[in-house]
Amino acid sequence: MSPAYPSPLPERARQSAKLAALHARLALSPRLPLETLARALVDASADPSPRFNNAGLAYVGSTLINYHVSEMLLCKYPRLPMVILYGAMKAYAGPQALADVARQWGMEAAAAPGAEVDPGLLQYSLQADRQQIRRWGYQRAEAKNLKKYKWRHGISSRVVFDDDFGDTLDIAEDATNEPTADATESTSGLASASELGGSMEAAEKTKIADEAHANAVRAISGAVFAHGGREAVKSFVRAHVLSRQLDLERLFRFKLPTRELSYLCARENFEPPVARLEAETGRRSRTPVFVVGIYSGPDKLGEGAAASLDHARAKAAMNALKAWYLYSPGDNVRVPSDTLQEGALPWEPAYVDIGEIL
């Protein structure tokens, strides 16, 4: 016999030690009740009713997290290429990143959802149809062909049409080219257990678990905004999402660094770059080391060391390009949301770069 309710009753939240511990661990405000926190842990696959699941809160939290992450990246690193910006956005606020945040919080998942489950456990189902958070963007008529035939996916097109991470939205049968604004969508592309013939691969289970954990983080962020306001959620995102360390240098991949550096110098009216051998050791040994510097007139743009002259020159060009793209006005740079505080100074326009080279 199936239980009367698919998820725990809201009044049980006050009796959960796990929920109280999570509330204290995250240093949440007393204004955020345990009932709301319990709702943030109920995935839409566990309880389809929008009055009791976290779909609405997760939608609000997703937009807030993406907004604060994007404004920080755009103001702190104004010269980042769009590909790197999308990669950094996904590294901070993507499903895998937020799932890691949830697990670092000590969030535990229930074996199966139900009315008898402790409200302090994350509840999601592997068998029920899933609902993904609706993403802002435009649904392309050619979305299926982009994936099927590997059509070219230009950066300008990604900026105009796609979501916050530069990914295309899955097109539905009745899709139009209007902006997506609903809170949830019923199709997810994640096959249920019945569709897989009663069995499910471990990778599929991990994907569903990561999405459920990420939605819980988004829902808690939305709950913080609902009960604490914009400054509370801004501090929450900075403390739990933007505080994670990300090495942006590792996101860069250059195919023709010397040519790109030449184009950059020409565009900025610098003198053409010249590679100069600055030091070497063991030229005739098995392990030679060459140190090459890239100069534009009297100014040194970058330096690289490698076992061959060509490789050292390429590394020097890469380091020069990274130094250009990773320019930052400082760690404490102002962002647009800072002007929303009471008594804040007027907004001074941030530096806007002309864009990447290639």
C-alpha cells in the first residue's frame, strides 16, 4: 500500500535533528524556518506537487547564483574570452560544482522518498519522471541538428541564444523561439528505470544524484533570498560558491599562440613581438633547458622555459596571452549589485574590453 503523502509533512521539520544541524552548519538566519529548509530538500521527482517540492525555490536560486557569479567574473576579469567565461561559470555554478558544494555541506540523501523519511535528508527518485529547472535562453529550431551533425556553434550565437553556460536548450515538440520563462520543464533527457529495461547504469544514477544535490543548493539559496533579502543571498553565494578556488589559467587552450599574440600587438598598436633567447643550459645533453622571452619593443610580454626553442617560444607567447586575458583591476572590485545597498556610492562604469583576438 502506498503512503498517503509522497514527502514528509511540513510540521515534522521541527522534530528533525538532521535538519537543525544543517541549518546551524550553514549559519542560516533564524528568519529562515526549518519548514522552508525541509522543502528545499524535496526534489520534484520525489513530490510532483509544486506546493511541497523545491522547484520554485531552485529556479529563484539558480538565477541569483548565476547573476552573482557572472557579475563577479565580468568585473574582476573584463578581458576573459567568452569560451573561458562560460567554462568559469560552469566551474562555479554548474550542476557538478553545486553538487560538490552540497556534499561538502554534509547533505545526506534518503534511499527512497516517502512520508516516513527524515525531513533532514535529501529526497529524490530514480524511477519517477524528472523535472529540470527551466533555463533562460532561446530554443533553437536546429537544436537537434547541432548535436546530431556537430554543426558549428559560434560564440556570438551562444551569447545571443543560449543559456548562462553557453549550452543550447533542448527543443520540445511544441517549442517556439520565445524566451523560456517557466519555472520547470517536464522533459529532462534522463531516462527512467523503466525506459532502461528495469536497470540503470551507475553513471546515470550519479547524474541524477548530482542534479538533485545541485537543485537543493539552488533551492536553499532561493530560500535565503525569500526570507533574508538580496544582501543575505549575496553573502550566502559569496561564502559558499564564489569562495571556491578556481585556477583560470588551466582553462586556456591555445592552438596558435604566436600568431594570436602577433594579432594582439597589431590591434593594440604595439610593436611586433620578438622572441629572444635569454638563458640556456645543457644544449648538447639529454635534458636541455631554454628560456625564451617575448618582447614588444623594450617591454617584456612573457617568458617561457622548455626543452626546445620552439616549445619555449610557444610557452612564452602563451604566458603573454594569459597575462593579457587575466588582467584584473583588483580583488575587491565593485560589482553592480553593490549599488543596491543603502547609502552606496553611484555606479562607476566597469572596464569593458574590446574582446578576444580570434
